[in-house]
Amino acid sequence: MSEKMNTFENALDWVDDTIPKSVRFDDTYYSKTDGHSETGHVFIQGNNLGSRLIDTSAFSVGELGFGTGLNFLTLWRFWRELDIKDSKLNFVSFELYPLSKSEILKALSRWPELQTDAEHLFKNWNPDFEFFQFKHTGISLTVFFSDANIRLPQLQLKVDAWFLDGFSPAKNPELWNADLMQAVFAKTNMDGTFATYTSAGWVRRNLQAAGFHVERVKGHAGKRQMTIGKKTPLDPLA
Ligand SMILES: C[S@@+](CC[C@H](N)C(=O)[O-])C[C@H]1O[C@@H](n2cnc3c(N)ncnc32)[C@H](O)[C@@H]1O
């Protein structure tokens, strides 16, 4: 699938009237337990961002699947609270089926602490363009409204940490395939990492085959395992 979908083709169901669920993928955008704390556990801790962000003045994050922007908003807040002098954070994400602004704001309304940032961030959101950009003291976000399989390999980009956040691999296999995992590895700086909530064996093998050192670690709230990995200097493919 290479073309951006119109938002009206991107039907949503709402679980408990607050959690968006994609009809196309039959999966929710974030954990039914607490998506905000899941982002903290899986993506921020999974990539060890607490200490890595403090240690550097410029850091770059890539994400597969922008969805509601919950991961970005959670990271933005986390990074701002670290209050690192003169630091820069660059976040690049991909979204083939963008949600509308009203859907996103409804999905985020369960976290009052994110409201002000969300309204600011999505003020000029318009998925009719090729991409969306947002800049705010030290932070920069670009969301490409295209298939990550096509757009990522075209970009001159290297990131320090990946948030691999497609829908469940069984339902959204194109966001976890071997070629895309190779592109993710190629676009990762040395010592860069990835984290994902899934522990699916075939996804882990795709990431290993791409060149990452892969580990399974404890998952978030009731989930037994998730997967993390690193690009190390000994990797023959590096
Ligand atoms: C689990 S949701 C992401 C949740 C998101 N990170 C958040 O913070 O709300 C997965 C996302 O991947 C997107 N997606 C699925 N296939 C894609 C593709 N081939 N390229 C880019 N995005 C894709 C979906 O439309 C959906 O928004």
C-alpha cells in the first residue's frame, strides 16, 4: 500500500468511547490499560532514554506509526522535565493512515496533563499535505504521511532510538517486515537502539537478521515480554 488514505476511509471504533480502534486493522492505537504509562515503559525505558538524553546535547528518535501522537507527546513532556540545558530533540515519524485533528484530540482527552501540549501541537495539523512539521524550543517533529516502507529508505536520516509501534504484527505485518527492519537498522546511528511492545518471534528474527542485538525483556502491565535491541560496533553489517 503506497498511497496515503483519506481520513474518511480510516474508520474508527471507540472502545469505552475513549480508546480509538482501527476498523481496518481491528486493533487499538494504544494499550487499553494505560497507553501513556505504556509509552513510558516500552519506548522511553526500553530505549533507556532517561540516561541517554541527559548525556547528549542532540538526540534523534524515529517512530513507525504516529497514530494519535501519544508517544511523541509523552516523550516531549519527559524530555522537557529533564530540563537539559541547550539540548535538541529531533523526532521523525511515519503515518500512512492519518487521523483527523478531532479524532486525535478525543483520543488524547483521557490524559488531562497532555491537553495543553496536544492543542499546541495539533493546531495546524493537516494530513492533506505530504508531511507535518512542528518546532518548539529545542524540539522538532516531522511526520511523513506515507508508507514507511517507501518513505524511510528514501530519507537521509540516522536516529539514536526507534519506537517500533505498528499495530499488532499479525494484523499489520507490512510495518514489521524484513526489508523495513533492514531500513530501520540502516537508519540507526552506531549504539542506537529500538524498543517495541511486541515479542512476536518473527519480528524478533527480522530485527536480528537486520543486524540488531536483540533481547526480550519484561513487558508493560500484564504483558509478559517486549523486545529491545541495539546496533553495536561489532555488527558485521554496521
Ligand atoms: C499502534 S498505532 C501507533 C500509535 C501511535 N504511536 C500513538 O502514539 O498513538 C500504529 C500506526 O501505524 C500506522 N501504520 C500502519 N501501517 C503503516 C505503514 N505501512 N506506514 C506508516 N504507518 C502505518 C497506523 O495507521 C497506525 O496509526
